[in-house]
Amino acid sequence: MSAAHTGRRPQTAKEAASRWVIRRSGETLDAQAQAEFDAWYSADARHAEAYDRLSRLWRRMGEIDSGKLAPPRRARKRAAAASLALLAAAWPAWHLVQNTHPGADYTSGAGIRRVALPDGSSATLDAHSAIAIDFSADKREVRLLAGSALFAAAPRVAGGPAFTVVTVDASASALGTRYAVARGEEGTRVTVYEHRVAVQCLACAGSQALVLGPGDGAEVSAAGIVREGARRESEPDWSQGLLAFNDVALPDAAARLSRYTGKYILVLGDAAKSVRVSGTANIGDPKRALALLLAQTKVGITDLPGLLILR
């Protein structure tokens, strides 16, 4: 799908650099990917300049998050403040990377997006999610490219195709139903809220399939399909504008909440990182949500442009 067809503008050197920095920090590139990076890096001096600058910022972010900044002395405090300012300035680039999905028909930013599909079905996209659709007389397919989405499938007409959601790991075909599909680093999660869903493992060496009923869930990966315990909720909490935390480590809660704000949420210090939180948070106002979750703790919130610091 071309940029002209989708309305997306060509990728800038800074955007491409952001993608390479994050990709190279999170995985060891294979020979082909390394060759692609080398070709891109050497093709234009602006590429190298953008990559080197963002790479330095990324390393500095790691130092801040790992608590490697020196103890409080005046000069070191200034250095820490400067690093935090750089982090706040760089954060929009990381958000841009999160929301760049070639081939996507619909994406969501730091919020929930509801989409009406051509057959009368609907998709509710979690923050930083993306889908591509392929609908015709004999096909109703949604490809989940990133994140999570809740689907309400329109009834299947006689002789017509089933409504199917596809990821790299699995396909989930509605048997007249309402269900959620989420992509993660370890695989794909399918959760059924109404009726039934036929799940097939696409990443498995052999053929594996499972039919899930209301309240059922399953994790699908190259290792196979693992059925999860029954669920009581009628829909995922995020689709209702809420996040539920039950004795969750503060860094994990902050990471979940940061999906719904244009700000990076940074947890500093061992004391803050050891805090565990419980409660229900409104994702429409992450700062207020954090204040309520932290009301019984000594953790303070510092609000900076592009950045929330918890310490």
C-alpha cells in the first residue's frame, strides 16, 4: 500500500533513525537487517547524524532509568536535569515510532479509537494499536499489526465468509461473537466475551486449533496454544476507559498508563520502584490516576513538559 494511497507522508531521517535506534537496542540484527541498516546509515550524512544523536539520547535514557546518575551534587543535578530535558524532547520521537505501522488502515495514538468496519462489525483499538483490513465478497479479515483490539463481529450471512482476525501467531474466527485479540512479545492473546471463537495457531510447527467460549482465553505462540482460566469481565477494562491494578509494581503500572498519555512516565529510585499499587484508574487523566494510586505512599509526582517523574 503506497504512501499516496494511505495519505502518509514519506518517512523523515529522524523517524527512520528512531526506528533503527529502538530496533537495534532491543534485538540482535540478523545479517540481512544489519545490511539494511548499514546501507541506510551510509546513504546520507543526515541519516548518520540523526541516528548518532538519537542513539546518544537513548543511552542517556537508559542511564536515567537504571539510576546511574550520580548522587545529588549541584553540578550533577544540573547534568541530571539536562538529561531529563533531553528525554522529554526525545519522547515525541518514540511515540512516533510506536504509531508508525506500514500498511495500516487504522491506527490509534495515546488513546482509544473506535472504528466501524465495512461489514457492520466494529473494532475498538487500544492505545498504540494498528489494524489493516481486507474485506470483499468472500473475505472478512482484519490483520492486527500492533497492540490490542476488541472486536464486535457482524453476523455471518448464509454462505458468506467468517469474520477473522489474524496476527503472525494466530487466526481467530468469529462464530457470531465479541472478542479481543492482543499482540505481545511472547505471542498473541485471544479473549472471548460473547459466543465462540475458533483459534488456529499459525506459528506452530504442526496444526493446532481450539474453540473458545464466553469467558475463555488462550495464549498462542510458536510453542502452541495454552488455554487460560475463565474470566468474569464483560469486556477489557481499557475499552471502558479504565485500567485495573491489583498489587502491581509501580514501574509496570506506569508503563501501562504511559500508553494513554503523550508523556513519558519515569520511575526513579529504589524506594519508588519497590512500591506496589492497587486500584482502578481512569486512563483519560493519567496524572490524576497516578495521584490516586499513590495517595497512600510517599512517592511524589513531578510534571514536566513531555515527562512525568515519580520518585
